[in-house]
Amino acid sequence: MSESPLKQEITAAMKDAMRSKDKERLGTIRLALSEIKRIEVDERIDPDDTRILGILDKMVKQRRESIKQFEAGKRQELADVEQAEILVLQDFMPKALTDEEIEGILSAALADSGAKTMQDMGKVMALIKPQVLGKADMGIVSQKIKAALD
């Protein structure tokens, strides 16, 4: 089994962080690699780039939720640590889509699926998710779909 190009890139970044003694970046990269390794062991697969992007996207989402909790608890120093981790993880993700690009993908998915009501939301999400994974916050995309189907 061969490693995906994205995993190779993350591994190379880990080595660079070790050489430059960047402890914060190294810690975040190691967390990402350990999560990828967990998937490899649990599911006995060699994840491809799409799966790895999903893992990284989930990690970013978890950190955004943590930031909200820390800010609500007036723990800004912890929120800053989470934000720094998000920036490291985003280095390995594709460039974020603009609102106009998301709207274009959404309108194409609505036309392709023939969705008219909220019961059709699953069809629309199935078409959109592969196109925006790692490039947009799925919560925002979900809100846009709900607004379009109301």
C-alpha cells in the first residue's frame, strides 16, 4: 500500500517542524498524523487524500467548537491555542471557497437533484459534500441549503 500525497506532505511538514524546533506546529501535525493512523488501524485501510481531508476538516470543526466554549468561559489564552492549531491544519487543506463559488455549487446541485423541499436536503448534501469538503464550513453550507429549500 502506498501513502497518499497529502499524508506524505503532512509527514514532510512534521520533519521540517522537528528540524526547526517549532513545538506548537509539531504538536498539531502529530495530532493529525495520529488521527490518520487511528483510521488506518481501526478500519484497516490506507486513507486517500479525500478521506484525509475529511479527517482534517473534522479536526478544524472540533477546534472551532472549542474556541466558542473557551471564549464563553472567558479563557482567551486557550482559544488562541486552538486558533493556532486551526491555522496549522489549514496549511494542508485546499484554498477555501468564496461565497459566490459555494452559491454556484449549491444552485447546480439544486438543479441536478430537482430538490424542492426540506425532505430533499439529503440529495443536495450528497451532491455538494464531495465538492466542498475541506474547502468550506459544512455548517454554513447546510444553512445555505436550508435557506434555499425553505
